[in-house]
Amino acid sequence: MEAWLTHGVQMYQEFIKGADPRVYDYPLMQSPLLPTCVLLGYVVFVLYLGPWLMASRKPFDLKPVMVLYNFSMVLLSAYIVYEFLMSGWLTGYTWQCDPVDFSSDPMALRMVRVAWLFLFSKFFELLDTVFFVLRKKNSQITFLHIFHHSVLPWSWWWGVKFGPGGMGSFHAMINSLVHVIMYFYYGLSAAGPRFQKYLWWKKHMTAIQLIQFVLISIHVSQYYLMSSCGYQFPIFIHLIWIYGTVFFILFSNFWYQAYTKGRRLPKSKEQPVEVGLPRKKHASNGSIHVENGGPRNGKLKSN
């Protein structure tokens, strides 16, 4: 057993030598141990500890907190989009098979910073589920929701650790752009009934998600079609393509069930329908929750 552990440690040490040294001093980036513990703690809290602590307590009224949180996420997501554009996508990238720039050029370092900031935003989004626990909306904490919120930050940690930037950052930029729109919607919804008249575009939230997955899948598909692709991390391309395809299917099913078959919820409720479970009603982080690539707050969100 000791020999097996020693061999495993040696393999990890050899593997981690390929990591990008420029990200080492960023918070959470020294080792996968801390982010893994944070995400495991998140899962334990939302599945067991949180519901147990809230069992004999009244749900918290978090509307003011959620308004502040949602509009803060709008600003953060908008800033991330801007930084992705200015650190490569509008300042030198070809929008094709762009490789990661591992130099110390200021623009390359700017890309490293925004890649890490996107990762940090994924940990910040764990509050989505915490709000559900504190509001005793436990029925909305589904397997898909937890899987999405825990796996995405963990997988992106490896992306930032080894290849911050290049072709693999396109989906992060698009995802952040979608989050600007979504969190703005959630913020208005959480602000109260007087803003409901401005939420007529609920149906279009799902369309935005579908467009996101199409754009991401088309972009990464260039890796398979170009004979001389310079991007250095094919494993990330495979994961992004699988992720985009799977969630495109899920959101297409949601669109079909909710709109084509006419199973919409009453407008007065402003509640979403669970992916694959169109008849199950949910309340969200203020209202309809169509998620970032996956189920969020128990509902559809983006990726």
C-alpha cells in the first residue's frame, strides 16, 4: 500500500510539472486539494448539513441579498467578457485554432488573469445553491444542478492550471456573456412584482442558451476539421465539445416540452421547468433559472 501511494505521488509530481507556472501564485491554484475540498464541502452542505441545520428553522428572506448578488454577477460577468476580448479575442486571436500564449507578454498575462477570474466566478456561483438551502427550496437542488456546479469549477481548475487562454477560452467568454443576460433577468425578477412587466422575454432565455451551445460546438469543431491546429490541449477540446452537445440536447428537450407542447407555467408564477421534467414546478434564484450550461438552482441555466 505504501509503495502504491509513493508511486501515485511521484506520478502526480511528474504530471504537475507541465502546469503553467504563471498561475501558481493565484488563490486556489497551488494544488487541486483546496478547490477539491471546497467543492466536496459544498456538496456535503447542500445535500446533508444545510438541510439538517434548516430542518427546524424558518426559511430566510433573502430577496435583498439576491438582488445584490444577481446584479453583482452581472457586473462581474460583463467585466470578464471585456477582459477576454481585450486580452486576445479582439487583440490578436484568429477565432480559429488559437494556441495558448505561455510568454510573459502583458497581453498573455492579462489572459491568465481573466481565465483565473472566470474560474473564481464559478466558485462564487456556489452561492446559488446555498441560497436555496437557506430558503428551504430543497426540492430544487437536483443531481444535475449539483453536478454542474461542482464539476465545472473542478474541470476549469485544470484548464487554468495548464492552459489559460487560447482556443479553450472561447466557451468561457461566451458563457460569461450569457451570464450577463441571465443574472440581469434574475436580478429584476428578485426585485419584486413591480418589475414583472419587464420580464416578457422569459422564453428567449432558453433560445439564448441554445445559441450558446451551438456557437461553442461549432468553434471547437474547428480542431477536428483543421489539418494544422496549433492548440496544445486536445483533451480540453473533447470535454468542451461533449459538454456543449449534451446540454444542447437537454435544452432542446426543455424547449420542446415547455413551448412546442405548450407546457408553460402560468405567467404569474414565473417559474421554470426542470430539464427532462417539464411538469415539475420550481422557483428559482428569484424566478426562472435557465442555467449556464447546465441545471442551476435546480433549473436550467446556461454552462
